[in-house]
Amino acid sequence: MKLCRFDDDRIGLVRGRNVHDVSDILAALPPLRYPLPFGDQLIAHLERLRHRMERLADMAPPQPVDGVRLLSPVANPSKIIGTPVNYRAHVEEARRDPQISVFHGDKPRSIEEQGLFLKASSSLVGPSEGVAIRFADRRTDHEAELGVVIGRKTGPVAEADALNVVAGYAIALDMSVRGKEDRSFRKSPDTYAVLGPWLVTADEIGDPGALDFTLHVNGELRQAANTREMIIGIARQIFWASSVYTLYPGDIIMSGTCQGVAPVKPGDVMTVSFERIGEMTVAVR
């Protein structure tokens, strides 16, 4: 199932090149009172509601997906977790380029030594909302990544069981301002976390560690890799994250980028494609 959020917070299922409005499903979510629970309530109840959503989609007229404004398929993550320099070729790229180096004169550190990082949840947007460049005098790079969306609340989970807590996958862009400040500062401006174009449920993806992906800017190929090239795979990332944080429905793990990161500027158009997920186009302004 491909779940999207579109236009004025409508909920849709994507079938082929059409979206079917199933927003009536929101009436089936439990009423909430203050203090509101952490996490995205639609993602939390997705398994319980998916058959009802499929029936609603069967009755809904199709709308061309190209004619709707695609928002992030997750509305309310409690956190966005990032995994640093998780492709070996990108590690070498960072060593060679002082502008993107994560080492800043220190000896190279492993992913485990650097630790996971957090992006502000307020930085999250969908592909149709685009990226608004902050710090115009500095370099902002694209980083194409597989986005992993957690499906249920979980504490520490064994690596062997970790994929069982995934609701689905989406394309992610971890936009990054280059500089020496902490990652969470440089990666958290508004619009610097793009997720879309929809969430594909885990049962339709199979192995998330074997997906081809590419990123083009204005038609020029910038990044191309396969998720099998990750240093730390998806299951281990979830295991690691859950050992530190309680994971809630809708939490997003941006699982690391490959070689080919490069700057973008207002007027550029990024197109990211992921095998078995789809393609999203994101304008820079």
C-alpha cells in the first residue's frame, strides 16, 4: 500500500499514477485529550485501518497524482534520527573535500564513535513544499537517503526483530548546511528534511537493503548507489536507535547518504528515485 498526505491534509492511497482520497478514515482514529501522546496517530493505527482504507479507495474517484500537492506522508514524528556517513564512498568523499569533511582536522571516526544525530521535527516537509535555502552565503548540499518510518512504540529491540517495527519506507532528503557547527543545527532549518512522495508499507518493499536509488539536479546525475552499500544496515540502525531512544509511531530514520553530495541553489530542481518506492521532485527556492 502507498499512503500519501496531500493538498489540505487529505489522506490518499496511491494506485498507479492516481491518488484515491480516503480522508474519511481519520474519523476512525481514537479521540485525544491533552497531553497528546507522542507520535503520529495515523501511522500508529495503520495496520488496524488499512483494510478499511483499501475499501474507501475502491469507492473513491481517481485523481492524477501529478495534480495534487504532496505533503510529507508522516505528519507528526516525535523525532527525525540521522545516521552519519553511512556509505564507504561517501566517507572517502568527505575525507577528500574539506567543505564536507566531518573530521575537521581530527582523525577519522567511525559511525559508532560519532553517534546518531537528530534533526528538528519542524524541518519536515513534503516534496511539493520544496526546500527554502537558509544561509545564502554558505553551501547547502543534497543528501538522498532511504527514509524508514517506525510503526509502533518500542524500546530496545533486537537487531533480528528490528524490521518488524517498521511501518514503511519513503524517499528522504537530508539537506545539510556545510560548516563546523553541530549537525543538528546545520541540518534542522525549516524545509531541510524532505519525505515523500508517499509511504510504501514494509510488506511491499521486502529487503530494504537492496534498493537502487539516484538523485538528479536539473537533469544531471549527482548520486547513484544501492542500499546494500550501507556500512550499517537498516535493522542495526533501528536496534541502535532503540537502545537510546524510545521509538514512537511515525518516527523517521534517515539512513545515510552515498557519494555525490553537492550544493544546490534557488531555482534548482532535484529528482530522487528509489526502487520499489517511486520518484519525487523537489524544487529549491
